[in-house]
Amino acid sequence: MKLTKEQKTELAQKLTSPWGAVKLICDGFTIDLQVQRMKGGMTYRVMTFVNGQFKGEWVSSTQEHPQQKFLRKSERPLYSASHKATLEKIYGKRHVANTESYQKKYITYMPDFASGKAAISHLCKVSESIQVVHE
């Protein structure tokens, strides 16, 4: 069962205040979304916990875990744009464009979202069924 538009806005509203929390059941997993303060000032992020926990091994893309689909996927190039520009000056554009290692990206799965709306939208996109747990 999918969430209605009203449910989505209600859940996102609960996640706008500091320390707000929402509990969902997505595809048989219990998902806890909690607004927590991040280090480095007064910024708040929506943290995702799957079955009440978050494991560091889910961050890496070397092993696949079913819990990774509920986390925020982050793709970063292995080489920065300025480093690629330097390599193009040395080896030429064609060599850099055709060499696979210069085009590689590393992928990580992070438990935080910028807002409640972003977290709810992501869960709706990756889950077949979502149910709100009322406490």
C-alpha cells in the first residue's frame, strides 16, 4: 500500500521540528526516521534507521545489503574535475576520455537526508508497500 499525498505532507511536517520522529514499515522492514543534530553547528538532518539500527557496513558499496535501498545513495568521481584537467594537459583529452579508470566513481550509502520531504520521497520511490506505524 502506498502513501497518499496527505499522509506524505503530514509525515514531512512531523520531521520539520528538531527531534521529530516517524516510524514506517517498508517492504517488511521497520524504518525509523528521526531528526537529529549533526556535528558542526546547529544543523539538523533526518537520520534513517532500519529495524532500529544503522550498521557501518551498509555504507560501502563493495557488498550489497537489502537495507541499502532505504539509504541515500551518493556517487562521487574518483578524480576531481581539476585533477582530470591536469591529466588532460599531460596525456590529452582522448586518452583521459577513453581510459576507464579516470571515469570511475565510488558509491556510498548515507543514512542522512536534508529534509523529511526528501526522506519520504525516497522511501516512496524505492518501496513497494509503505505503512505508517501509529504510536
